[in-house]
Amino acid sequence: MTTTSSIRIDLAALEGNLEAIARLVGGGHPAPDRICAVVKSDAYGLGAARIAGSMASMGIRNFAAYQPSEAIEVATAARGASVLVLMPVHQLDRAGAARHLLAAGRLHYTAHTLEQVRDLEAEAAPLGIVLPVHLELDTGMGRGGCEEPDARRILEFVSGSRRLRLAGVMTHLPDALDDPDTARDRGRRFRRFLEDTADLVPGSAVRHVSATAALQDASLRFDMARIGLGWTGHLPRPLSTDRSGLRLRPAISWWSRLIQVRRIEAGRTIGYGCTQRIERDTIAGLVPVGYADGLPPSRLAAHRVVVHGKHGPVAAPVLGRMNMDQCVVDLTEVGPVDADASVEVVSSDPDSAVSLPRVAARADVMPYELLCGLSARIPRVVVAGGSLAATDHVPSIESKAAVRGPQIGFG
């Protein structure tokens, strides 16, 4: 089958991003064991097994997924790594790979309520295992986790259980960018809770928070940072408002090509609803990309694509409404083009008119939403140095680390 689009994942950029983050959270020294790579929702639509396997080859040993099935897939691909299940789980999957991973202690579970933790203990007993759990303290996110009185009761229960082991204490700060002062207050609340419950939290338990907080403020880094969008090479805010000092390389690009070029006379309309009437004779190109592929309709500004013509790449506006499988673009200012010229829908160049944040902004969605909405029908292609790459021979962050402290991962 001939494919007209591909989503490219640049391994060199991925490794560079992980190394930069590892150095930041390690206080200047690469510390990949201080990173928990969040790969939920199939690694934001990029392929959880593919991404986790590559990251594991680079030295990442701690991952987080939302659902148990995701966690099993990630743990299977990331050999030797441990995976934290973020959702409240009451029953354990005991079939196939899950049973082996549970026995090896590589599946960790988040503790949200006392009832749920009791259920996990009952599930672990017939398997004869000690199940690692991470308590989630709610410091203002208002979704999962628990309040401090319940959190202490959970810690007391885990401390007295023969089938549960406290492997971590975590929180998710909701306002590290929008309200940094309040975020610091929430961080201090989390730290006070850890101090107040020191008799119930062993030194081996990992204290960790969400990446936005950990990257933006050194006082919020604790033992580990859960990294989501950052490993793709993007930050939640533009560099002008970012306080982390990180310089990341976008690792994701989306490519297509022209499938038709034609001339349209001035005065003609384009697309459904006749919403756009062209005012000049126009060279129009057809690109086989639409909202079914995950490119949402533009809401705040017209979408653009970058067409690689014979004189180089030029940003071209999309004409009329976005279609299900295709869109029309204005090639008039692009210059000579081949009939099947390459087209960037999302670029890995952060300054491009079609960088991920800019494309998302035109559609009035978050970069996370755009990534997660990319259709599974578009092939994901791993590249390194511009060429297709095998993911089982990836250089390791650990091999580059000149100084390494004691490992503090989930383990």
C-alpha cells in the first residue's frame, strides 16, 4: 500500500531531550534514574512500545502509564524497567506477561483510597507477591489522589501490610506555570506532609512530582520528575515565559506530499460552504491530509503547511475548510514545485510556521491534544541522522554520564 503521510520520530532529538532533562533534575550531572517518562495514551499517539523501548535503550528505567494494559505493554518493551499505573486499580491482571511482571515487581500501582489499597492487598495475597504502591496526595489537582487525613490512613495500612510496599509518594501540581507562587505553596505542603509522615515513609520510597513543576522550579524537584511533553522536545509554554532554562529539540514531525496541482481562476470558491473566494488566479495544491488524520479545523487562524518547492521550503496557507482526508493549499507564492513535492504538516523546526505549538494554537487546542489526536492510520517512522533506525541499537544516556549518584528509581 502506498502511504501519503508519515510521522517521524527523531531518536537523536529524543535522546538529547532526555539527557538535557536528566542533567537539569540531576543538578548538572546526567541522572536518568531521576526521570519517570510518562507514556500514557500510547505515548501521546506515537507508539508506547516503540518509544519506551527506545528510551530504555537510552538508560530510562522508570515509566508511567494510565491503564494496566498500557503499563504491561510498556514494561514488556522496556526491558528491566518499572512502570507506574496511574489510574485507581482494584483488580490485578494475572494472565500472561502480567503475572511475570508482577512477580518481578516491575508493575507499580498508585494508591488513591483506603478501600482500593485494601483491594490491592487482597489481590496480591494469592499471588504470593509484595506489590509496590505509590501514594498520591492531592495538593489541588482535584482528580485522583486523596486528602491528607486519608493519606495518613493509607500509609498506616501499607506500613502494616505484608503484601504491600510503599515505593513512592507523589503529587501533581496544577499551577506551576499559571501561578508559580501558589505552586511553591503546594510544594511546601507536600514537603510538610512528607516530614509529618516520616515515620511511615521509608527512605527507599521515591518522592516525585509532575514535570511542569519540577522543571520550572528547583524547589519542587524532590527525588524524581514525571516527564510528559518534555521528552517530545516541547514545553507547556513558549520559551519567552519558560523558566527552566532547557533548550529542547522537537523530536516529532509530520510529512505528506502533494498529489495534485492545478490552476484556479480568480473569483472561484474553495471547499464546503464556499467560505473562501479567491481574488486572483491561484496555483492550488491538494494535500491528502484532513481532520480524519488528526489535523483539526482551524479556529483562531488559517492553517498552513510548508511545501518544499524547487526554491526551498515555503509556508503555504490552507484554502477553505479542512476536509476529512484532504486540504487545498495555495502554491502561488511557493514557486516551481514537483507534482509530488514534500509537505510538512508539523515541523521539527521550532521556528517553523508549522511547529507543533503553532499548529495547535491555530486549532485552539493544546499540543498534547494534537499529538493524541493523530490518526493511527498514519505510519510512525523512527529516524536517526535522517535515516531509518533500528530501535535496539540506541546510544545510552547512562554511558555518557561522567558522574552518577546512587540510583533512586522505582526499583
